[in-house]
Amino acid sequence: MNTRYTHRFFFVAYLVMLACTLLLSGINARRTTGEESPYWGRSAQSFSQGWQDEQGDAVDPGQLNVEKDHPRSEWYEIHAELPQVLPADATLSFRSLYLRFTVIIGEHEIYSYGMEPSHVFGNSPGTCWHHIPLSGTYAGQTLTIRYATSYNASNECFADMELAGGAQLIVDVVRQGLPGLIASGLLLFLGVVFMLVDLPANRIMHRPNHGLLYLGILAVVVGLWSFTETHVPDLFVTSQQALNVFSLMLLFLTPIPIGLFLFECLMIWKERLFYIGFGLSVLEFVVCLILYMSGVTDYMRTLFITQGLILYFLILIVYTVAINIRDRERSRMEKGLILSGISIMGVCVGADLILSKLSYHLDNARFTRVGMILFILLFGVLNILQAMTQVKENSQLELVSQLAYKDGLTGIGNRTAFNERLAGLETMRQQIDPVSLVMLDVNNLKTANDKFGHQQGDILIKGASGVIHGAFAGLGTTYRIGGDEFAVVISSSTGREGIESALRIMQKDMERFNENEICAVPLSIAWGYACARSPEDPISRIMEEADEAMYARKREMKQKMGQTPVVR
């Protein structure tokens, strides 16, 4: 299984799932009637006392104690007396959880909600804020709420009930949600930063590692979900149900980026089990989406599937962490970061799950935000440490590469690099331009070494390298293939005219080098070149022709200097 392409598949699938979440939220925004925006009037006061049920027993709207054997189609009632004095701009504000209901004053129905089945939530409209204007003529009358349950669950209730809401209601909710707003903003900020840093970090590391990208996506998704859990957005949106859909669907989108991040950041045990989890997550999303949209079932009835998948991933993650803790190649700091990050997130998420089951809370992500922030920070540090280690390893590999492929004296390519370049060109002859080779030999190197020492010989070789490289820069690549031998490989259609032009430049540079008396021995270079006659012309033949031309010129130069030609 190709890990690289598998990661890409699940990442693309994840983006499609995110797009579907936004689309489904938009559909629900258009199909549901918008609530009235909060009334910006005077301060709110609690209206959770004085309620009674049909039998006249006192009842708390925030704890209806729904019995599991009650039929869901049956309607129940609670009622309370309104104050004797109501201002003309009074507003009744409360939050309903998974209940369909109507509000009746006297014999008049003044408000209803959730009467028609909705997508995602089935017979229940989910959770929603309600702001119901009350006329001053209702003062002292009986206010009745007739409701029907959807799931017979203990968390179905009317919470945070206040009278004469408005500005104070908004202040109260914002004040309660302020820590969550700050934490959510921090998650979103960290997510955006990590995603922006991912590309330059990959360029520095010289290998694809998108751990920061996946960690950033996770931070953004959790940040958006925790932002909706503060319920501050509820006060300002026109479609509560669309916001509910968006919030709940975000939970489907958390397992995949966690798994993809762990693939990049940790040593994964049994990676196929992770792929199975990813596949099940995508399958769950698609199947549940179809079931929701067709009205066959709703979110609450499939919640156990999501919880089962989360448990599946948690087991794999715990085992993966255990494997990494036992890994001798990891430092103590890395092991501490891994263990701390997973432990903190697990404890915080578990605390919110337990508290949500025990009683109603306006904000069900209080500890999850803190745990996720610490998780992201700790694993962000771990990812940075791994990036630094990778950069160090790349530097060492680059040094080894330089020693293997570069000449230690001149810094240009050596014989090994030259041979590999020719081998590569030989296998790609049909796809590249015609190949030309220039072979060069430095005269008088032995004289410089014997009469003036090897230091002067090194100066002569460095001078030759600079002159040759400068003359052929932009035209071809220069190599030192022997003690006094150089070669230039040209894979372009420049032809003989370009080579002759570069040789004239080289001759002028040699003259300037000698005029400056940099070396005790004058710089003199013999050269010869050859060009391919056709795309099929073997490079070995081109090299042989260039060598013959170079040695012929070398013999000619020595004859002019009165020396005996040397035949190699």
C-alpha cells in the first residue's frame, strides 16, 4: 500500500466531507424559519421558579426528568404565572433541548417550534435559543408550554429561562462564554499559523511531512466546534438549526486529521488498522448523511456509531503512544511531549463527556478546549523538534553528498558526478537536446608542483577551474575529472558557435590571470570538443572524439613551446 497516495486520498475525502458539512448547514439554514434576534431591552431576571406540571407538582424546566417509558408522541404541559406587571417590551428567553413545543397564554397560542420533522434531528429540532416577545396585557396570566419529547433522554429540557431578556441576556451569555471564546480564538489562530508554516517547513526539511498542516486543520475544526459550544453565536444567527447542524457535523470531522497527524508525527503501529478507521469514518459520514437527508433516522440515533469510532481511534492512539514511548531512538523530551499531549487531551475530553451525561451544561466543551490547546501546543513543539532533527540530518547528508560528488579543491563536480551525469544523459537521449562535450587539460601542473611546491600547483588548478567555469557558465556544467583534467557537459542545442564563443572568453580570462601573476607558472589550457551528430550518437563516441581533439591541441601547444609531445 502506497502510504503517500493513501494519505492524499483520505485528505481529499476529508475536504469533501467538510464541503458537505457546509452545504448541509446551508440547506438547513434555508429550510428553517429564523428566530427573532434577541431583544435589546432592559435587564433579564430568572423565570425558572414557580412552574408546575399537569398534576400541580412543582417542576424545574431545566430538569424535566423525562421518563423513558413515556411515549414520544404524547404531549405534556408545564405552566407558570406571569408577573402581575410586565413592561410593554417584555421578552421570554430560554433554550430548548431536543423538544417540540408550543407556548400558550390563556387560550392563545403565541409561539411554536419544531412542529415539522427536520433533517439531521428527525422529530426533534435539536437545541435552540428562543426569544418570545410578551405583550404587557399578558401580565398575571398563566403561561403554558406544551411539549413532546424526542428521545426520552434526561437532557431534554428548557434551560436558562429568563424574563424581559435583551441586553443583559447577551451580556450574561458573553460573560459566561468569554473563556471559551478566548480559547476558541486561540485554537483558530494556532490552526491558521500551523497551516501557513507547513509549506515553508517542508521546503526546509526537503521531504514531504505535513504534520503541521493536519495539526492546523484539527485546531481549526475543534476551534470552530468549541466556538459554537460557547452559544454566543446562537444569540446572533437567524437559523439556530443550521448552526446546530454545523456544530454536530464538525464532530464527524475530528478523527481523520488526528490520525493523519499521528502518521506524520509518530511511529505508527499496524497502519492498516488506521486506514480501516479512516475508511469507516468516511463511510459513516456518507451513510449517515444519506439517512439524515432521506429522513430515515437522525443524529441522536446514530451517535453511538460516532462514539464507537472515537473509541476505536483512542485504542489505536493509546497503543501507538505506548510503542513510541518504548522507542529507544526517541529522546526523553519527545517521549514526555507525546505522553503529556495524549494524556491531557484524553482526561479533558473524558471530563466533558462525563459532565454532559450527569447534568445539563450550557457549554459542553469547557475542558476539551484546554486539553486541545495543550495537545496542539505540545505536539506542535514535537513537530518542530522533528523538523530541526530532519534539517540536521539533511545538512549531514548534504555534506556527505558534497564529499561524494564535489571536488574538494575547486568545489565543482568530481569524476563520480561526471560519470553519473553521462549515464543519465545516455538513458534520456531521445528526450533531451543534442549533447556536446568539452575536454580540457591544464599544462605545466607537474612543473608547478616540482619547482614551486604543491601550493602553487593548487593555485594553478583553482585558477583553471575559475576560468573554465566562468567561461561556460549558463552554457554547461564544469567537472574536474582528474588531477589536471576538466570537462564541460553541454545538453543544449547551442552548437559549435556557442562553444567557440565560450572558448574565446576562456582565453581572455587566462590572459588576465597571467597578467596578474597570481601563480608562479603561467596558466595554459589545452582543449577539444565534440558534438553529437544525431540523437542516437553514443556519448562514448562523443567523449572519444573530444579527447582526441584535446590531445591533438596539447601536442600542438607543446611543439610550439619546443617541448617533446607526450602521447597518452
